Amino acid sequence: MDTYLYVARDLLTQNKVKGEIEGENEEKVRKVLMDKNLYPQSIKRKNALNSDLSLFKQKIKLSDINFFCKQLAAMIQAGISIAKGIEICGQQCTNKTLKAHLENIHEAVSGGKTFSQAAEDEKIFPSILVSLIESGEASGNLDEVMRRSVEHFDNQLGIQKKIKKALTYPVVVLCMVVVVVIILMIKVVPAFLGLLRDTGAPIPLPTKIVIAISNFCVNYWQILLLIIVVITLAIMNMKKVDSIRRGLDRLSLRLPIFGELNKKSLSSTFSSTMSMLVESGIPMLQAMEITKRVMGNAVAEEEMNQAIEILKQGNSLLDAIRGSTIFPPILLSMVSIGEESGALDEMLVKISVYFKEEVDLAVDNMTTLIEPAMILIVGVIVGGIMAAIMLPTFSAATAAM
């Protein structure tokens, strides 16, 4: 089924409503909207030009949503109504895409919808946040739920920031190496060829390889540029293919150093998400379903699906995750203690804190190891090219002696 963007008038409140809906065709979408007392004014099939994924629209980041949660939590605690709080947040929002969605949510809430229903209709918030809002509305402690959401997102953003910081250095260095190698191949090696012809010295195999690469870069630079663009686009989009995504995610858990870091990060995500959901009164099965969607790893999602099936049979959380290849024994032990003591939510919080500290330590250790490794790689690549260039000269000088 296709996704359609609609603009409609609520027949009960006369408010303007915008949103997305799935349907087989425009006529069936129109009928569904009319059944909901919405009079369609505009219905368009969603595509690359009008969707939120468009390059022309500002992306909504987790940090933007987290800032919205912080603002709304403060307003609710100050006694401001939810509808008014959302309106103020929308007015102060600097992200134009999020601002438009908040305006839609404000109109829907003002028209009688609950905050959770309006948020779910807009499809911009993580499923965990929508479920927490629904739980907060049912229990009457929405301000506390929003506060927990902020703490959870702060934790997730902190981990993401540390991992990105650790990976930025090698990426930047590798890009610089590529630029230096291209300059050597286009400028230095061709200039050296004239000197090499004058000496008449025999050309060793390493030098022949460097010369062949240099000739390709000089004479077929368009093909080289095309190859770079294709590889870049392939890397950026390869995770959109399920089979490739599963393979890459599986590889990411087996790599030395990076594998252990990924496992600790996933353990932290699992424990912090589950602790917040269970503490908010969300049933275990629903909490596991939500947690599965925020893991961000295909292997973890498959294991969570298996765990959910075991839970449906009436087993404990420990039994459900016991066969995991990701979660370490210490996590299983602490979950067991939490279930036996009846304080699983508190134990999950402790697990989350523990693995957050472990991720911080692992990132620091990885950064320490990456720096000398990158220096060695740069030395081998650039030094190898320069040695291959100078090798015939040394051979000629030795022969002359």
C-alpha cells in the first residue's frame, strides 16, 4: 500500500488537520478520512519531493526531540496545559520540519485528541516516547514521564556522541591519506618519470605498479571520480538493503575492539530502555516490543523477537534473554537478581549505569589504540609510495658505484 499526505477539516471541531495515512488508492483514503469525520481538502501520494525524507526539508534529529521534551516537561511542571505547552514549544522551535509537526499536534490536541494519539499520527516521535506519553496520560504523571524520557535520551545521545567522536579521528585521517595519495599520483609521480627516464635505470616491480596507478589517475581521472562517488553512495545506502544490513550488523559484533564496544552499547540501550518502560508501568511484552525497535542492530532485533516469543509462553525475562550472543553474563546475573528480589526496574537502572560507564571506558581505550594505529597506516601507505618512487634512483646510484 502507498502512503498519502492529506489536509482535512475536522467536521466536529472545524480545525484544520494534516497527516499521513496508508491506502490502496486515493478514493479509499478519502473514504477512511470521511469515516473519521475528516473532510479531505487535499490528498497527495507521498514521494521523495514531499516527504520528510526530502533533501529540501530539515531533518528531525533525536537532539531536537529531546529538547522539545525538556521544554514540555518544564511547562507541565509549571502548571501550563499540554495544548498550550505544545503551542509554545512549536513557536520557539528552530527546526522548521519539527515546528510544522508540532503545529499539527497542537491543533489535534486542541480539537480533543490525546497527546499520545496526536503524536502517533504525526509519526515523528520514537515509539518509546509515544508509549511513555500514553502511560503518563493514563497514570496522571505525564511530567514525570517526560522527565524520564529526557534522562533516557540524554543517555543515548551521550553514548552516540562518544562513539562518533572516537570514529571521527580515523575517518578524517583516512580521508586525508586518500587526498595525499591522489596528489602524489597526479603531481609527484609524473614529475619523477622524467628523471627516471634520464637515469636509464631498470624499473623494479613496486615502481611499475605505482607508475601504472599514476597513469590511470592522470588519464582516467573521470573514471576515478565516478568510482569514488559510487563507493560513497553505496556506503551511505547499503544499510537500506536488509541482507546487507544484517551482514554488516553481524560483522560489527565480531570485529576486534569494535565488537565488544557495540555489545556494551547495545546492552546499555536495552537496560536503560527496559528500566524506563517497566518503571512507567508498561507491560513486559510491550516494553520488549518497543525496546526491539530502538536497538538499531539487526542481530539484536532477531534475538529480541525470539525473546518475545519465549515471554509469550509465560517465561521470565531471564529465560527470554538467556540465549543471547550479545548480552554478557553479568547482565543476565543482575536480571536474575532483580526478578528474584521483585525489583527488576531498579536493577535494570543499575545495569544501565554500569554499561554506560563500560562504554565510556571502552571508547577511551579504543581512542588510545586508534591513534598509533592510524599513524602506522599513514606511514606504511605514504612511505611505501615514496620508497617505490625513490627505489630506481637508489638502484642507479648503486650501479654507478
